[in-house]
Amino acid sequence: MRNELARYSEGEKLPSSRELVARHRVSPVTVSRAIATLTAEGLVASRPGAGVFKATARRAAGALGDVSWQEVALSADPPHTALDTGPRRVGAAGVLATLTTPPPEVIDLNGGYPHAALQPERALAAALARAGRRPGTWSRPPVEGLAELRDWFARDIGGPGGSLDASDVLITAGGQSALTTALRALAAPGSPVLVESPTYPGMLAVARAAGLRPVPVPVDADGVRTDLLAEAFEATRARVFVCQPLFHNPTGTVLSPRRRGDVLGIARAAGAFVVEDDFARRLAHADSPPLPLPLAADDPDGVVVHVRSLTKATSPSLRIGALSARGPVGERLRAIQVVDSFFVPRPLQETALELVGSPAWAGHLRVLAGALRDRRTALLAALGGTLPALLPHRPPRGGYHLWLRLPDGTDEHAVAASALRHGVAVTAGGPYFTAEAPAPHLRLSYVSTSGTAQLEEGVRRLHQALSRDFALPAQKEPAGA
């Protein structure tokens, strides 16, 4: 039909659906879908009761005028404080790196969302169908979110005996939206915000877009260095610390029991909030030891603002998350979200509620935990066979990635570029640091491929890239899987 449009003049009526069914020997449903596609492309216009007509041709884009004035306008922000030395920088490179879909011939060890093979597609489809039949699904939801979904998140975050209830929870459009709301609510433009180093680039992008100044606090094998955290609060007078205590992105570390209490105590003494990004709670592997409770589960003083999302464990398009907070800060969070987006669409909330309330939810989490364990094991085995010097000492038993330390002096961006030329996409470590990185790293994700065979092939291609363009150190003993 698209090819035949050249025979029609603008505004001329196309054959009827009945004629098209007979001419192309297809079903009426297929014809309807074809017309809908051409309408979406702007090639035809459908007029109910009259028929389908060839659309007026779109005007060619005009020549770009003089836009150089925008350089001045975008750089002329007045400083918010004496410490704010320049215009706001909105950098999305670190986020886009994990959102860009590589060509089909490239193996994706870069992505941050589960491959379709790991998504509960049948359970999601069934939940969506049930949600569509609920009375009022298309009506406006409460701005805070559906009461039943808020109550579920309160139990999920605080535990059955926890002190959180639905009134402490705000439904958000995924974890990234929750982080945006939290940082905008808790810190004024120009002020410092303490962050782990390294940390999730999306959070750094949020902070900088809000006009905040991220200040790094180093992470070691037991999580954030709490001695340095106390010094950072004292030196900066910051009022916010953002952390990922469970399966930290990108290092995979879990905050040690002693440091958990220290983080809360240090923040409370500084009169500061802790934003707990609990993104990996549903990404524990089948062989993971019992998980520690969230920091928010035992926080009577309202120090912790907790971020939880369903997206990583389900689908990139199920953008449902939650912010939990106790005390007056809850009203501030609510106000910021209402101003930014009014509310999260009700059909999406109803679908999430149907999913987590179904028997299929627990089954999916068991399958996902086993698949993540198997993928981690396969990736470690492949690295051990070809690149053992890069194996991490303590591979995490949760999350979806490995953090590899490259030899000193290695150009990690050149490594990533070489790997891409060899047909595998990996992530350079630089964007995970607030300032200059102390050492070169690579991050390898194992959730964006179809299975373990692709992971093994991806490591083989990475080995080819490193062998051709870079000198590797002597082999070391492989870490356990």
C-alpha cells in the first residue's frame, strides 16, 4: 500500500477496506493494521464514515537559522551560591550508554535492562489484561498512587513487621524518576550532595541537572568508607548522601553490618538525609545468602528516603517505582512530583498491582534468581578461561554486572572502542566516577543477551580485542564463581 500511494494525488480517496482485502488477499485485521501504520507515518488520513485519503505531503524542513545566541543563553545562569562557579551541565552520556541498543550483530554486555528471555512476558500480558477489565482503570488516580499499591510497597520495603505504611509511600514512574524527585526535594541548587565513588551515572546526571555538586566518598569491599563519609559531611555541610547499600552499581558490594549503623548515625548527627537506592533488591541470585533489610526498615527518625522499583526485575516498560519517607519530607516529595508529572498513569499502576498480587510473581522471581546465577557463573567461567587476570576477587551474588579492574595505564575508552569493533559492547568505567577515575575499569552486564552462549561468545570477542590492541598482565588465580 505504501508503494502504491505514488499513484494517488493528495487528498484522493484510497480503495475501501473491502477492496483492499480482496486485492491483497489478507484479512480485514491486516488491512486495518496497515492503514493504522500509514496513518501514524503521516502518509494517509483516515476520516471515519468517509474513508481513507492520501495525506498532504509534509513540508521539507527549512534551513537552520542563526542559533549561536543559544550558547550565551544556556551558559548565562547566575550562580546560585558563592560555591557555584559555572552553568548547569546536563550530561546524559553515561545514561545513554546503557540505553543505546547495539546493532544485531553486536553482543550486548553493556545494557542495564533484562533481555526479553528474562522478562515475565506472559505474566505481564495477563496482568495488563486483568488491569484493563478493572472498573475505573482509565480514571485519574490519586496523586500519591493507588492505595493498594502503596500498601504493597510499604510491606515490601519495611517487611511484615516494619513501621512503614501506605501513607509513607509515593508511587513514581520508575527508579530514575524517584531519584530525580528525591534530589530536587532534598537539596537546593548549588548545594553539595555526597555520593559513593564510583556510582551510578544516572544519579550523577540527575544531580547535575538539578544544579547540585556531587562530592565523592570512596567505596571499598565493605561498601562506602564511613570514616571518609563523616569527614565529607563535616567538610561540605551537605544535607544529602545517596547510596546503594545492596549489590552496589557498579562494584557489586554489599554494605557491611557495622557500616550500616555507622551510615545512619553519621547522617543523623549531620542533620542529613540518606537516599537509599535499593535497585537490586529483586536481583539476588539463587545462591545468594540472606539479604540484609533495607536501611529504611529500621529508621524511626526518618533519616532514610528509600527508592524501590519494579522495572529491573520485570521490563523496561513497567516504569513503576516508589519513594518511602517518614516525617515532613514526605509532603515535600509529593509536592515536587505533582509539579513535575501530576501522577503516574493508572493503567500502569493497576498492571503492577495485578502482577505482584498474582501467583506468577513469586515464580518469576525464582526463575530470575536462577537465571542470574547461571549467567554470572557462565560469564566468570568464560573470563577465567581467557582473561583470568581481570576476574574480580569477590564476584557479587546479586545484581547483573561485573566490575573489572584493568591494568594501570590502560585506556579504558580505547578498550571499549576496540571491543565494539570486534562485535561486543562493554562499558568504560570513567562515567561512574564524579571526577578523575583512580584506575581504569570495565563493566560487563549479563542481562541484555539472550543466554549464556552469547555471554561466552562476547568474552571471546573481548579477548580478541584485548589481545590484538592491548598488552595483558600475567594470569592470576581465578576467583570462585
